[in-house]
Amino acid sequence: MTTTEAIQLLEKFQAGGASRDQVLRAFQSAPVADLGFAQVDTHRALRRGFPEVIFGAGKTPGQAVKIAAKLLEREQRVLVTRVNIEHARALKRKFKMAVHHELARCVTLEKKPLPKRPGTIAVICAGTSDLPVAEEAAVTVEIMGNRVERVHDAGVAGLHRLLPHLEVIQSANVLIVVAGMEGALPSVVAGLVSRPVIAVPTSVGYGASFGGFAALLAMLNSCASGVTVVNIDNGFGAGYAASQINALVGK
């Protein structure tokens, strides 16, 4: 239950549309559910506006399913990141609502999608090889209640590919820019807009890219002011941060 949903429940109770017992049950649940192998944070949505996100890598398919099931007892939506095909099959077998976003390596489960906030978040991808990280960011942004504009394969090796999308880029409330190799694209984009830019270095590149470390350092040393940088390949982190920024726009 998000803060907004909690407020709606209280207003419903005030209007006579919900019983006292319903409200008490919603708020009396323990903040942690002990599954033995995991301590599931069942109150995270109340504190942060979105439920605990399941990081699939390192978890068995059965563990991912059990955590998701526990969250869905109270929540309307769940995001599972870094899944493999076994995770996806197990989640789809258990939950009919499960959607496997294969390129993003994510599974989303939604009983009721969040209403979309005003404005857009642009996800700009330097190269096709960076798409898995860019799509992880885009899927995160979407399930958190935001509209996404995608710009693909617009890296600095062919900067003319970016220019036709200037209207989309400059009208977005937040921009996520994903790049490997030398990691130059976020600096270029940040020089064109007056909005927050979140840079995501990827591990794409040849030997001296050092698994994304070269792109990370380039982004951290950007000469364009206001570029924020997340960890290598962390599309989810960029999407989460962008959603939090976008949530402030209408306040």
C-alpha cells in the first residue's frame, strides 16, 4: 500500500465506504514478513511510495515466487529485476498477471497499474548493445506510474541521430541517458536541456573500457553541469531516481 492508497482508504472510511476493521487490518500488519530465507519489507510502499523490489540475480525461482506472493498479499504491483528464463517461467506459472520483459530482464506483476503522472521521462540509449540496461530503466519508470519516451541508438558516433528527437528530449521532466564505450552521450544531452540528467554507464565496450569503468569515470567527470551518475549497468536505480524526481514536479 502506497501513501496515496493509504490516504484513499482513510478517505473511503471517512465517507462510510470502508469499515473500521478494514482500515485496522490494513495498518496493523507487521512491517516485516519472515520467510526464513528473506525478511520481506511489507511497509516499504508506505515509506517510499513503491513496494520492495525483488532483485532476481542470486535467488532461486522458488524464492522469487515466494517473495512476490508475500508482497502481493498487500500490494497492487511488484517489480522483479535481473531475472533469467527460469525465474520468468516460475513467476508466469504462479501469477497469470506476470509480464516478462525479456530485453529488460524484468518481470512485472500488476493487479492495478498506477495512474500515470503528468509529463514524461525520456530514456535515451547510445547503442543497441546498451538496450538491456535502458529497458530496465524504462520498465522501472513505467511500473512506478510514469510515461516514458524512448530514444534508441543515438550515440555520439552519429550525433545527427539525436537531433530529430530534440523536442522529445527538451520537453521531458527527467532524462536517463545510457551509454557504454567512452560514455560521452550524457554530457552531450545535458548541454541541450535544463532538466535533471541521470547518466547510466554500461559494461559495453572493448578491453580498455574495463567493464564500464571508463564510461563511469567519463560521466563522473562530465563538463556539463548537473549530471547525476548511477552505478555501472544500474538501469533500475536510474529509473527509480527519475520516478522520484518526476513525482515532485506536480507538487
